[in-house]
Amino acid sequence: MRGFKFVILVTLALALGPGAVLVNAQDIKFDVPTIDASKLGWGRRTFPIKITNKGEYLKYVSVVTDVKCRRGNYAPERKVTRNYALYPGDSVNGEALLLIPGHYGDISFELKLYDVIDTLDQLLESQVIQKQAGSFTVPVPEAIATYINKEITLPPLVGRHIDFDNDFSQLLPFLISDGKTALKQIADIAGCDTSFVSEELGYMISEGYYRKDGTLYFSSIAAIKEDEATEEKGLALKVAESIAAKLKENYQTYWKVIDSLVKASALDADSNSFMDGGTILYRPYPAIPALSLWYDMGSSFVSSGTPLLLFDGTDFCNACTPLYMYVVAGNKDNNGRQLYAFMRNYRSYQIYYGDTIPKVICPEGFMFSPEQGTNVVWEYEQPYYPEGFMVDTGQVRPMLNHLRRGMDPILQDAFEKLNALSQKYGQASMLLGQRYWFWNIVTTRVVAILTENGTISRRGNGQFRMDGMSIK
């Protein structure tokens, strides 16, 4: 039940000549079954609709369903619009589609049938011919209570997307990590149909979040419970103290390295030379947080030296990061508060960094639109609009190597201790998502220490975009 991948919005092409004329709403006849709320549950629910144009003009109609959930910090909503065009005297057999997410608590639904002038226009309440509404409750099964009573945190920007904005998607990694790996077993514990679990897992497997071996399912999502998160956060804070101390030490000769790069003609002497890919080094903030901590050391710790391609091939609205996905139960403070993204395109790359997680504006309804799909045009909300720089990662490498001096033993020790803790808490292996979560705590604390002791000064609103000058 995943948005645009299966919701076909346009049933009949609308390029049928000149614009339609809106006439009496009685010219349109809808034959619609009554929706019995007591029979609804998670998943796709379709209802046949017959639409007849009894008038003498071409008619456009829209069928809209809206499902809203109300329990917890997440309030998933699913809105589906299907459009039809009918010549005079024509009838069409369509359907209303209710998408009901895997969420517990009170769920309401609404079905509206519109007689419109053009399906591209905004729908108005005055155009509604018929409507139905109702609600039902999905109780929390006793077996799921121990999971759902804990607040669950996801990677930055991921929780707003339909893949993970609901209870079932967030709880499933914990169930599987606890050995609940059979389809019927998951369905019985979650209190839903096996068909719903099968459909959800099938989609998530296609996205790289899970895999199937015979009749059993296995997760690629790091599921970190509260007691484990608390202990591993303690380790992260100790690692941050060591890294911050070493960075402060290395920073003492930061500007001497700048001078040597200028003398070697490896860096423009003009700190405001916008087109020089190294002049970001004249701004230790964001050079140290974004490039040293994330681009350099973060790649070493999280992805073993390969580029840390967070959000690559996607965007901040879709926020698909299956290789680095995690769910953390319990205290929300057991998480870092920074955003890092490394995205490639056919010519170059972009690096995004924020010392807080920004709010972004996404196109309305894009998750259910096959025309938009992934890689939508998004933007920052105004308070978070980033400062931009040009960056050549090869040109800044000498400084990154200088800042990295003495760090490798710290990173290796941190890796080994985190791995030991993950084994202590029964993790079969330390997934990339767990390393990503851990490193965000480390970097959040390191930046706080360095600004508190005056090593670096926060710049602007702490949001930055770095456009690469070549593929590295």
C-alpha cells in the first residue's frame, strides 16, 4: 500500500478538447456502496463506483478518499484522488481506494465525490455531490504493548515519509530483531491480517530494508532498544570528549596549514574567492563539522572509508536511506541532532550539513503522484535556508588530513567498544544504521564542546550546502 507505486490517479486521459462546462450537479449520477467502518482494517480497501453522465456536456469528476490517524507523535494520513472524464451519456466503472496505514488507535475516513470544471483545479467543498465519513479503532494488542509504549526515533527526516510514519513500520524492526521472523507470527503479534504483513514486507524488501530467506524475514534496519541506546550513548559522549580534545589540539596549527597551502598555490589567498573549491577552509565552521567530522571521519567510522552516501539517489522529502536505517526506542535524547547528506548526480555531488535538523517544504500530495515520484523539487523553510559554498574535496584534503592526525586510534577503539556493546545486547551484527546513529551523537557533542570552549564559532543558522566542483 505504497503511494504512487500502485495508485493510478488518472483513469481516463483528460486531453479531450476544450474545457468542460459545469452544469447542474444532477447531471452526474454516482452509484456508491455504503462503507461499513466495522469491517475496515489495515491495508488497501477498494469500493466499486459507477459514474454516469446524464447531461449534454463533457463532465469531469473527482473521487477523493482521506484517511487520518490520531494516536501518538506520528499522525499518518493517506489521501487518494482519482479523476474521470465522461462524454454525455457515458458511464464508467471506477473505484474508491482507502489506504489505511498500519497504525493503532482511532482512524477516521472520508469519501467525497466532486463535480468539477477541471481536475487540475483546486477542489472546493461547493463541488461535493456526495460524501461518506466514519471512524473505527484499532486496539493495541497486549503482545505489542511493550514495544509501542516507548517513543521511537528514526534518522533525520525519515519519519515524515509514508514508509515509516506509522506504528507497524516502526515496530517491525524490533519484532524481527527479537526473533519474530515468520509471516504469521508477525501478523498474530501485530493483530492484523497476514496479507497486510506480506504486502508491507514485499514492498520494503524491494526498497532494501528487509530480505527473505525461505519463509523467514530478516531486517537490515538497526533496532536499538532503550537500555542499549542509553549505554551506547554514554560511550558516544566519551568518544566525543576524546575527538574534541584532539581536534582542539590540531586546530592550534590550523592557520599555519592555511598559509602553507597559499604559498604552495594550493589555495587562493582571497578568502572570498567564491569559485575556488578550497576557500571554505577559511571558515572553520562549517569546514570542521561538515567536512572533517562527517565527510572524512564519519565515512571512516560509519561506512569503513567508502563515501557516506546518505540520501544519495533520493531527496529530503522521500528520505530513503535503507543502508543506514535505524529505529531507537526510549528517550529521545539518546540521539544526535545533526543532518548530513552526500548526494551524487551525473556531473558532481552536493554535501548538506546542518547542526540542527532543518524543516523542509515538500510538494503537496507528491507521495501519491506517479508524475512526481522520487526526487521531487523541495526547499528549506525560510529560517533554515542554507549558506552555500563551492567545494573541491581534493583541494581540502590536506587540511582534513591535518585535522585527522591522532584520530585513527580513537576511532578504532570506539568501533570495537560499540561492537562489543551491540553483541552484549544480542545484535547479530553491527549494522551501518547503528554506526550512523552512534556517530550523530558523537558529532553533535563534539561540535557543542568546540563551540563552548571557543575553538570554533557557530556561523549563521548552522545550515550549509556545498556544491562539488568535480566527481571525487
